[in-house]
Amino acid sequence: MAPGNLTQVTEFMLMGVSDRPGLQIPLFCVFLVIYGLTVAGNVGIITLTNVDAQLQTPMYFFLRHLAIINLGNSTVIAPKMLVNFLATKKTISYYGCAAQLGGFLVFIMAEIFMLAAMAYDRYVAICNPLLYTVVVSPQTCLLLASLTYLYSLTTALTVSSCVFSVSYCSSNVINHFYCDNVPLLALSCSETYNPETAVFTFSGTNLFFSIIIVLTSYFNIALAILRMRSSEGRWKAFSTCASHMMAVTVFYGTLLFMYLQPSTNHSLDTNKMASDFYMLVIPMLNPLIYSLRNKDVKDALKRFLDNPCHSLKIV
């Protein structure tokens, strides 16, 4: 096509989870329930860990921020997806697409490193319990959370700027239910080597270092638990990090499944299913994982429901 005939794209069309008309209403209902449970669960965790006097510890500080991240990640994607299930024209503006990609990257990066911070918190609590309040002080918690958000925002701005630095013309149909960098770059009518390299480098580096932090923390935790002589002590130590281990396994397992597939087996349909899971299902599951297996959270919920005013922390 001659350069003079290229038309700059001003909006994109999202193909969605499925292009079958008969599935749009059922899928809308399913994802509306998932998003509703996600909002209710994460708002509940944020509320309980903020107001209950007995949940003012580093572990629940990080859990509150994980809930904020999960809520943000789902909210960046789900409302537009739900609207598109019912819409005849499933479009998103050029700048809306850039904002959605940026928001997604902020929250996914923040979740990766918040889970790593939570693993470090459990490592200190089990391996150095006498120094726990000193090492994981309120100031340290605030610093770790602030650095996580700052780094995530910087990464998101860098990567989304690279993705939208290329030209998009003629084709504007994104084979996904949100603006993701891989299907977006596939539409570009200009050279994509630099943005693809940036996406791969940031994704690979961030995932690698966060996994190293998590694995190192849990390797030392396992050694500390095995050294304990009392079976009761081993069970108590294990139970304090069981919920986090489950959340980490589900989250990183999904990401590794998505990014480490052989290229011959990888497809955008598989990418969609994995994205559905880690962006919409996992944020719904995390509040359940941390509440159903956590006596402190269940007790806090009971206190709050029995007497909301009495359960409030003294400010």
C-alpha cells in the first residue's frame, strides 16, 4: 500500500471473548457475577484490614494493597468488556485503548511485586521472628508499597509509550477483549522490533526477579519449618503462609503457562483464556483464599457484622 493511502486509526474494534452472537448474553451474565464478586470481596478485604484493630499488622497491610490492586486490575478491564457484550459496535477510542493498556500494566506489575513483598514479609516473620517488628516496620511497609506503585507506573508509561509509538493504519480489529500489547503490535503497519523488545525485556525481567524473590523467600521458609522440632510449631508456621502460597501458585502458574508455551502451541485464543483467568478470575479468588483459610480475617468479619462500630480501630 502506498504511504499516501495510509489512514491513521482513531479507534479500535475489540473482538471480545467470543464472536458468537448466541453467547454474548450468557457471557455477560457470567462475567457480571465474577466482577460483582470481585468488587464485593476486595472491598470487604480493604474495609476489614483498614478498620479492624486486630488486623493492623504488616501482613494485612500488604493484603489490603493486594486487594486494591486486584480491584483496580479488574475495573480497568471488566466494565468495558461487559458493555461490549451488549453493544452492536464493540469499539474503543485510540486514547481509551492507550489508557486501558497503561492501567492494565500498572496493576499487573504492581501485583507481581506486591506478591513478592508479601513473600518477603512471611520470610522475616518465620525465619527472624524476634526482628520482625524492626525489619518489617510500618515505615518499611509504606516504602515497599510506594516503590511498587512508582516502579509499576514507570514501567507502564514506558511500555505503553513504546507500543503506541508505532503507526496503526487500515486494520483496527483487536483479537482480544481488551487492549493488550501483543494483539495491538500485530496490527501495526510500521516496524515493531523496538516495542516488541521493550515488552519482552520488561515482562521477562520483572517476572524473573519477582519469582526469584518469592522462591528464595519460600526456600528459606521451608528450611526454617523443617528445623522446627515441634509438629505444632511447624503447622502454625506453615498455616501463616499457606494462603499466600496458594495465591502465588495460581497467579505465577497462569503467567508462566501463558508466556512459556512453545510458539507452535501459542495462540491468541489461549492468550484470551489465560488473560480471563489472571485478570478477572484470580482477583475474585484472592479474597476467598485469604478469608476462607484465615482465622483472623474470619474473626474480623464476624466482629464487624456483629458490631460495626465496636470493631473500628482507634485512630
